Amino acid sequence: MRRNRQHCASPGADIEELRSDFVRPESEIATLRAHVHELEADRRELASIVEGSHDAIWSWRPDGTIVRWNPAAERLFGYSAQDIIGRSLLTLVPPERMARAIEAIHRLEKGQSFKQYETTRVRKDGSRVEVELTVSPLTDADGRIVGASTVCRNISERKRVEASLAQRVQALTTLHEFTEDLQIADSLGATYQAALDAISSALGCHRASILLFDAAGVMRFVAWRGLSDDYRKAIDGHSPWTPDTLSLRPLCIADIARSSEATAFKATNAAEGIAAMAFVPLIAKGRLIGKFMAYYDAPHDLSAEEVNLALTIARQLGSAITRQMAEAELRETEERFRLMSESAPVMIWMSNANGGCLHLNRMLRQFWGVEEADLSKFDWRSTVHPDDAPEIGRQMMQALATRSVAAVKGRYRDFRGRYRLLQTNAQPRFSGKGEFLGMIGVNVDVTDREEADRVLRESEQRFRLAVEAAPSGMVMTDKDGRIVLVNAHSERLFGYPRAELIGQPIEMLVPERFRGQHPTFRSAYQKDPSARPMGAGRDLFALRKDGTEVPVEIGLSPIETTEGVMSLAAVVDISSRKRAEAQRELLLAELNHRVKNTLAVVQSIAHQTFRGVGAAAPARRAFEGRLIALSRAHNLLTQTNWESASLHELASATLDSNNSNAGRITLAGPPILLAPKEALSMAMALHELYTNALKYGALSVDSGTIAVQWALSRDPDVRLHFTWHETGGPKVKPPKQKGFGSVLLTRMLAGDLDAEVQLNFDEAGFSCTIDAPLLSARAGSRYIEAPAPSPAGSLSPTARQRPA
């Protein structure tokens, strides 16, 4: 029997021992020689096997010293036999595994063996290799451990394949889970969270984000994981792409610190602990909608497989976002429609293909008295008036046949049993395949509008008849000043046929010498459409077709319409009135002349009467002053044909407040027109007060002043409140007896004006208050003075209103 090979670790040494230690018989020697030859053959066979093995094999002594090293070990580790034999096998062990390797050597010395196990070893160039080791102890004939043999197999490729396979399985699992998550996601938030999970798992990062373009085309964060608020604020809007960028591929900044990015960008990422990042475009329907980001704590470049995974996730995410947005928009649209329909001030409805009710808004349900839960049982056709049903049905069928909108009016019975006229606009609905789905429409109750239109038509007819029958020329113009309506009297007044006036600008009736000098009555009301003055014209002329001018009076009224403010003018030929006014003015001039002559005679008689008295006699001065005051009031009344006199002009003329007394006498109060009797009495009162101030009061010294004020009250009758107040004059003392001036003030005003007069002799200054009702107001005239008149000659009413 052959010896066990494990006891022949050194066959050459055994032979020498046999030769030197024993002297054998020839037969034994022959046997031993045969055995030696057999051992030598075994050794050569074993050496051949070791040398030709594809696995790295080495043997080592119990202390770990390598004593044999085959070519495969040389190829695997880079050490030649000459380099490694005699060195410790710990040379091949990485530092982190050194303790375990030393422990294994000690265990082997004690006879323990090791089955196959996987570990890492170090090559000569310092690189590492994944290996599978099998360690077998070597013993001598006595069973003592004399060393060990190690068989080492390179498993790097297998590990790579296994890792790749595991990564592929993990990727497929991730994509499968992502797809399932997207299917059940019912909101954008759920979609984003599923995407962040997939990105982190597939690309091996624990931080990720999703950004979308906003309405301004700026990338904004919509979901993120592992990012601080400060980082998002700092990086918000940063993107390598714009919405119109084409041919997009993922981008990776493998090492931000060594990239060409801006310094601020690098600093922001460094502060966040981000060393690398990947940009992956999100594309939906061929359009870039955003991106997702993967962040790495250490430098990292995307592999080709990671790029493919990222693109797969991006495609699914882009489609899911688009779908979710579309569904959200659809839900929002449906909700808006529902809210709008429910609160709409019109009746909105929707029917199915058989005409059954699918939807009635609140207003229509209330019209028919139907509960929302009972719509499927309600037949709206039963509410149509029998006489209107055929026409409604015909137009609905025509709309269906032509796929157009039907507009039809019909009577429908409401919940009270009354028939109301509804205007219906309805349109057929079709599916994407062209299948008829039903109708959708809007009903508007036009019963009241139809009635209002009928009343309006009748009113317009009455208006036209009234205009036509008016005894004056009636002219209506639109907002642009073009004539839209004239009556028969206007044809006679202006000499134009009606057809020639309609559509022409109103300026054609204004004499040419006045055009462009002042606003016509058309533009006067464009600024204040609510004003509706009526007035008599003064020096207003209209141009006839034959070129002649005719004096007219115009009554003007603005009319607000849907087309803007129109103006209706009543034009009256006042030629005969002008002639009568000229005659009256002639008579008034004659009367004024005679009154002035009478006053002159009175003044002459007074002069003769007071001839024996000195020129400075008080009685003479008082009489002449009163006569002059009466003459001034008379002149003011004459200027207005004895219709009225302005209180302000009367006071200014009597007190000479604009000339010699300017700065010493102030007048303040609203513009008031006084009747003739009121004007004469106030003129006499002002003269008495003025004379008294000159003789004894504020005007007797240089420092004195007088404040004259008046106001109106309307509680309930219109009353004049007049105040005369002197300051800065001599010290005032009450008179011991009343003079003629005081009597004239108190008695004359009380008698003529029914006034209450109070005289106050305060030491600081004399004052007088007059409280009197305005006779002109009781008579119904206008007591507020109108603004100054505008240039004469236009077709506008006079700017200054006279008392009636």
C-alpha cells in the first residue's frame, strides 16, 4: 500500500533519512527504492497539478511563512515565487483583517481546519481582490501539523456579477413598486413621495427633490427629502435648463468642489454636505416640465445603468404628474362648474341621451319645485305648454342633426302652476367616438323682460306721438351729437325735411360765426349726465336751411340710454317774444328816464329847501345820502328790468368796498338775488349803517374795520340773516335817545320786510343783526344767484337763471 500523500510533504527528505539511518537487506533496499521511485512520481505529479492549477495555491509553515507559491498565485497577486517565498502570508492580508488572520494561524497550529470562506486580500500593487479560500493543514507521519496548504480562487467577477444581478433585481423591484405606488396615488403629494422613495432606492442616495416650472418658467421645489429650508431657499430657481430646452439627458456633477460651478453654488452645497448631484429631466408630452435631483454625500458619477434607471423613473414620474395635474384640473373644473351652476342667476340643466334629467341647478330646481334626489323621476317635458311643445321639439332635433346651438322660447309651468316664458339655449353633447350623450343648456325667465319690452315699445310709441304733437321743435341727439329724432315742428322751424336732418351733426343748426367758440348743448351734458336744467335762451340763434337766423329758446334734457347719454332739446321760435321784449325794454328805459328825472327834481327841490342851511348841515347830508342810496338801488334794479338785484352788488356799491374802503370793509355771504322792494329797503339800511360808521363808528378813525356777513336758513321758510359788525373804532356808548337812522332801521325794515332788527352798542364795537324772510322765496323765485352768463349765440340755454 502506498503511504498517504499527506504524510509525504517532503519525500526527498524521507529518502535521505532512510539511506542514512538504516542498513537494510537487499530485498528491503529494493522495496524501498521502488517506494522512493513511487513517491518521487507522486511528488512530480502533485507539483505538476499545483503548477498547472488555475487557482492560486501556496503552502506555509505553522508560523505563517510561505514555502511554496504556484504561477496562478503569481498572476493573481503580482508576487513572483522569489518575491514571496520566505515572507509571512500576512503580507496578503488587509489591515482590517489582520487580527482575524493571526487568530486563524494560531487555530491552525492547534489542528483546526477551515472550510471555504470568502474574504479580501491585497495584491502587490496595493489593490484589493475578492477571493474564496480553502485552508488545509499538512501533517507528518505522526500526525503532527507541519504546515498548511491554501487554495485561493478569484471571485471578483462572480461578486461583480452577483452585485450587478442584485442591483438589477433591486432596480426591477423598485420600478415595480414605484409603478404600483403611482397607480394607487390619489394626489400629487402621494405621487411625489412615491417618486422620492424610488429615486433614493434606485440611485443609492438618501437625499432627493422634485422641481417643476412655475407659470413664470422658473424651477420651484414641489417635494424634497433630506434638504434644509435654507438650502432650498438658496438654490431655488437654479436649473441648467429652460422650458424650451430640447434633447435633454441627465446631467451629473460628480464632484462639486472640483467643478466649474460658481463659488456661491459650491459653498451652498458644501454647507449642506452635498458633494455630488444628478439632474434628471422630467418630460411629458414632449415638453420639459421640471426635473428631479439626486444628492450624494461623497463624489459620485452616474453609471450607464443608473442613467437608464433615472430615465425610466423620470418617464413614469412625468406621465404621472401630467395625469395627476389633468385630473386635479378636471376635478377643479367640475367643482367650479358645480359651484358656478348652483349659484348662477340663470337656470342650468343637463340631460342624458333619452332626455332624462342629469343635472338641474338650484334655480331650476326651485322653479320646478324638484328635490335633487328626485331628478331621475322628474319629467320636465310634462311642464311644457302644449302649444309650444312642437316648436321646442323641432328646434332641439335640428340642433342635434346639425350639431349646433338651439335658441328657442317656450312657456313652462312652474311649481305654482303658472306658465312662465323661458328663453332656452341648448347644445348637444357627444363623446369622443361621436356618440350622442345628451343636451346641456341654460334657461332664462324672460317673462318680465318681454312684458317690459312691450311696455317700453308702447312708451316709445307714446313718446314719439308726444314729440310729434309738441308745439315746439323737438330735436334728439345721440352721445356723439348726431340728430336721431326730429318732429314736424322742427321741419317747419329749420326748413329742412326730416330725412335731411337725421344723422347730421347738431352743429349744422348753429350759425357759423358761433361754431367752435363755446360748447354746444351736446357736450355740456357729457360731463354731468345727471344734470337736467331747463332754461330760456338769451341771444340764442338757430340757423335755417335758407341761411337765415332765428332767435330761439331751448329747453334741454339729457336722457340716459344703453347707448349713452342722449339729449332732447325743445326749441321754440321766440321772434315774436323778442319783439315784445324789445318793446318792454323801450318802455322800461322810458320809465327809468322819467324816474331819474323825478329824482333830479326831488334833489333840486331839496337843494332849494336847504338853501338857507349850510352845505355841511346834517339834515341836508342825510337827505342827499339817502337819495343817492335810493338812486343806486334803482340803477341796479333797472339793469335787470326791475326783476332783482344782487345783495353783494348792492352792498359793494353802497359801501364802496372795492375802492376807497377796500381793506376796511369786507363782504362775505352766498350770492342772493333780492326782489325790488327788498333791494330798496336793504339799500336804505346799508346807507344808514354806513353813514353812522363814518360819523361815529369804525370809519371815523383810520384803524376801524367793518365786517358785513349774510347767510340763508331753511327751517322751514327761507330767511336772510344779515350781520354788521364794527371793530377798532372809538369806544361805543349807547345813545341817550333814538335818532332818525335808528328809527329808519328798526321801523322801516320791520314794516317793509317783516324783519327783526337788533342794534348792539357794545364798547368794543357797534353791531347790527337783521333777520328777515325773503319775499322772493315765498313767491317761488330762485333766490340763489346763478353763475355768470356764457357767450351768447349758441344753442345752449342761458347760464344765468332769472327769478320767475
